[in-house]
Amino acid sequence: MEPATVLSISVGAILIAITGFSIYTAFGPPSSELSDPFEDHED
């Protein structure tokens, strides 16, 4: 394969992995540990 193809596939895979991890952190089981700063400081 050409180096440009390998590089583009690698960058795409990294972006998909980061997106998947972000969605898992935001909506999966770890989301119960997240705090909402707006709820913490209600007047």
C-alpha cells in the first residue's frame, strides 16, 4: 500500500477510537461519576 493510504486509514481509525471513547464516557457506566456544574451552583 502507499504511505498516504496507510496514513489516512491510521488517522481515521484514531478519530473513530477517540469518538467511541468519548461517547462511552459521556453515556456509558462512567457517566455516573460525572458532575454537572450547573446543578452544583443553583441559586
